[in-house]
Amino acid sequence: MKRYGQWALVTGATSGIGRALARQLAAQGMNVVAVARTQGRLDELATELRAKPGVEVRALALDVSTRQGIEALIAAVADLEIGVLIPCAAFESKGYFVETSQQSHEQLLDMDCYGPMRLAHHFGGLMATRRKGAILFVSSLSGWAGQPYMAHYGAAKAYVLSLGEALHHEMKDKGVDVTVLSPGWTDTPMSAGTGIDFASMGMAVMQPEDVASAGLARLGRGQNAVPGFRNQLMVLMMTRWTPRAWLGAMFRMMMKRAGAVPAPA
Ligand SMILES: NC(=O)c1ccc[n+]([C@@H]2O[C@H](COP(=O)([O-])OP(=O)(O)OC[C@H]3O[C@@H](n4cnc5c(N)ncnc54)[C@H](OP(=O)(O)O)[C@@H]3O)[C@@H](O)[C@H]2O)c1
């Protein structure tokens, strides 16, 4: 990691995949800018990471679902050279698209699409001038095909996937490595909070540590990181083996069976 610089910036760093990424980066000797909203959990993480020899931490309590929060983040690290950027925090939604409020859809767009785009544009630009650095985008298997009943979350993750895949190639001209991490079902508060029975969809749960290490291992090596054999099979199924129209129908059925559809009022 240190070939990219001294500092890594991780949003959503206090839980799940983001926390595992922050821990693994610190274990490799990187200094970490950790971003999340809850001060107490940031303080706990900062104390833990600072215990590693030579590791500095800047813990920032900011809301990256707002454009002000994103700008405040950029301003708060203006004195640091960010060598690795991981915009990991995301907002997930499920249920009928038309029954979810417009406000909630806008928040999801800002958090899951605008934030990663703005951060990648800003820090990617600085990396390009230094001709070194890396960006690990965090998409999802949900971004690889339309997801009925998680339609907007899937669409947002497809945006991240497409942006990251394109930048993987484009940023080679600028000396910057870009990879897209697409986790499947991972044991975190976010997946638990959906109430969806992912096991009934044939998915196997992974631990955030394994997802994080798979993502970091692919930086500088490949366009995509899809952790886990079953998830890789799922990607093959979505990209090679099944016509797109069938995929939508199949996911509609699977998501209904998995409890993603709210019972009629
Ligand atoms: N878990 C899965 O099964 C799964 C599968 C595929 C993809 N992913 C993707 O992996 C990434 C991480 O997901 P996760 O499941 O590891 O999440 P998680 O465990 O729920 O952690 C979310 C993190 O983001 C922070 N956060 C939430 N809202 C925020 C906001 N508005 N501003 C700043 N920080 C915020 C949380 O801290 P605070 O609440 O204190 O802010 C926490 O640190 C996401 O991009 C997700 O889409 C997850």
C-alpha cells in the first residue's frame, strides 16, 4: 500500500467492510483518515488504530450523504496527501421504488453516487498530478443486474461499478490504480438491517475482513474484485449465462421469496 502514499481515506470506517479496510490499511502501516457520523465509534477506532506502531489517524465525524459533508471532508484533509481513497459508506433501500419517498431517493443518490464521484474527482485529480495513488470503489453484486425491490440501490451500485471500471482503464494514463470491489452478502449491520433472507437466494455470507482483504489485494492488479467463489459464480450467471430479461424476472422472484417486498398495507 505504501507505494501509493502515507495516507488512506475510508468513509464508513467504523463498521463492517469499511472498518475492516481501515484496520487492514493500518496493519500495513498506512495512516488512516476515518470518516463516519458517530463520534464515539470513531474515537474507539482511532484509539485501536493508533496502537499500531507509527500509525496516525484523523477521525472525522461527518455526514457524507450531504454535499456540505463531502466538501467539509475535502477541506478537513487539505493538508494531507491522500494516496488511497475508499469511498465505502453507502445508503441502502428496499421495497417498492414508488413507495419510497423522493427525499430518501435523493439522499441515496447523494450518498452512493455523488459522494464517491466527487471524492474520486477531487482526490483522483491530485493523485494524477503526483502520478501515484489508488481508488477502491465499493459497488455490490446488486450493481451487476437490475434488482427489483432494491431498484435504486442496485442502480446506484451499477453507477459506481461503471464509473470505476471505466476509470480503471482511463487512470492508467495518469499512473493511478482503480479497482471496483463488489461484495455479495456480508455479515454487517447494513445487511442485517435489510431483513432480507439472502441465504434463500443461494448466497453464502462472508465476513467483512475477507471482503476487505480481497479488495485491497486486487488494487493495482485488476479492474474488479468479487470476493468469494459463490459470488464469482453469480457474476458469471449475471454476465454470461442468463439473458438480461430473464435475470430481472428471476431476481423479482428471488427477492419476493427472500422477504424484500413489504406486506400489503
Ligand atoms: N453488507 C453487505 O452485505 C454489502 C454487500 C454489498 C455491498 N456492500 C457495500 O459495502 C459498503 C459498506 O457496507 P457495510 O455493510 O460494511 O456497512 P455498515 O457495516 O452498515 O457500515 C456503515 C458505515 O458507514 C457509516 N455511515 C453511514 N451513514 C453515513 C453517513 N451518512 N455519513 C458518513 N458515514 C456514514 C457508518 O457509521 P455511522 O452510522 O456512525 O455514520 C458505518 O461506519 C457499502 O458501500 C455497501 O453498499 C455491502
